[in-house]
Amino acid sequence: MRRNPEVLRRGLGGLALAAALACGNENEPPPGGSLVVARAPASGDGQTAAVATALANPIAVVVTRDGAVESGVSVGWSIVSGGGALGAASSTTDAQGIASATWTLGQTAGAQGARATVAGATGSPVSFTATATPGAAATLAASGGSGQSAEAGAALPNPIEARVTDQFGNGVPGVSVAWAVTGGGGTVAPLSSATDAAGEAATTWTLGATVGPQAATATVVGLAGSPVAFAATGTAPPAPGSGVTVGNNSFTPATRTVPAGTTVTWTWQNTGAISHNVESTGSPSFQSSPVLTGNGSTYSFEFTTAGTYTYECIVHGSAMSGTIIVQ
């Protein structure tokens, strides 16, 4: 059978074209490629703002595929720590491959965190941090030192303290607190002090000569709770030659000599929260005290019979001991 030359020529040409196309495809990259997500050049990471306010700049990521920016990719946004809120749960990359979200910080001062997530992308999730600073000063409250006692005319063992906070309870630094004595005489030093990083300010209160209740205040004009009142008690000094001071791990004087019929008074001074007692040891003996805690606590006993009376603190043992010689 004789073949048509024209038909044969066209058939061979088609085969050659198909072969050429097939060879050309071997040099082209395969379709698709891996997504990569990272912080954008202007990422918004590491910003600082007051609590419960929006950061000045949005946080942003850039998405690429084989080194080229990729538009239309969904990016998920979420808060990791610190509370607060993001402007959207997700956003889509634009023509430059960038997606962003606004970030309003939470109500707790300190470090806060957020992240961006792209499903299946290398580098996901991408983390962001921000620092929340305290808001404006709103409240003044006592934070320590009230209710102490000391011998009238002496300084209290611990300072009196006040704390300044914002509306969310974060301590506000750098606020000047004014201190004043309002009852019983005495002095405070300094008369004003600035709050520290935790919002705390303090002063030393030296009591007046009045035995009994004394008073002082802390003031910041315009704040809720101001002025704050502090109370203290001035105690009477022990009778000359008959008193013993109870300190931490010591009785002062360690030996006291008194005539028969003298009432000896032990007074707790600068002991803070540490407990002590006066525990009779040996013979002759006398009635022991309960275990007492608190500056200004006292225990008294009248010694009517001559003898050498030894005692110690039941809490601290022989390392804290003393002697009363009754003549």
C-alpha cells in the first residue's frame, strides 16, 4: 500500500514537536515550592507601651515561596502571654507578601507575647514580644509598718511603707509620697520619698515621748485612698536597773542584779516576726513566759526571794540565755 507523503511528513513533524517540548520541560522548575514565614523588615517586635493601650506599630510577618514574596497566604494571630488583644484572628499577605495585626497590650505590667502562625510554613510560629509599663498613678495604700510598738522616743524597728498603683493594681514608680506625724509627737525621716520600681515608698518613724497610741500619714494629693493612716504604740521604758531587752538571739544585759522585791520586765525590741520567750532553768526557778512575737511585747515577774535565777529562750536554747541575781 502506498503512503501519502504529505500525511507522513505532517506526522513526523508532530512527533518532533512533542519531543522538543518534552526536552524543554526538563529544564523548568517543578510547580509549587516551600513556604517560609519570618518577621517582616518592619516587624513591630520589641515595642513598649502603657498597659491596656495599643502599640504604636502593628506586628508583621513576610511570607515567601522559593525566595519570592507570596501573596494571598492566610496568617493566624494569637496572644501568648500578658492578656491583651489583637486586631484580627487572621489576615492575608499582600502583594509584598506581608501580613500584619494591631496589638493592644493587657492590663499587667511587664513582658507580654504574641505569635503568627502559617500552616505548613517553615519558621512558623513567629514570636513577638512587647513590654507593658504601668499606667497613671491612681491609688495609694499602706503596704507595711503599721501597728508596731517601741519605747516612747525610740524609732520603730521597721519603716512604714505605702504603695502607689495604677487602676489595674500595677506599682507605679517615681511618685513622691509625703510623710507626716499626726499624733503623739515624734518625727519621720525623710519627709518625702519616691516610689521604687514596685511602687513602694518608705520612711523611718521615731516615736514621740507619749506613752500610748501615736499616728502618722502618707499622702499623694489626688490619689484614691490618700491620705493613708499608720498607727503605732509608744511603750513605757523599763524601771531603772530592772529591765532586760529581748533581741534576736540575745538578752541585754545577759546578767541583771536586783534587790529582792523587784519586778523585772523583759521587752521585745527589734525582733520582727521572730518568736522568743523567757524560760526558767535550774534552781531556784520562776514562772516562765509564753512564747511571744512582736516588737514591744513584754513579760514581767516579781522576784521576792534572793537567789541566782537562770533562764533561756525555749525557741533558741542555751545560745540565748540570761541570769537574774536577786540580793
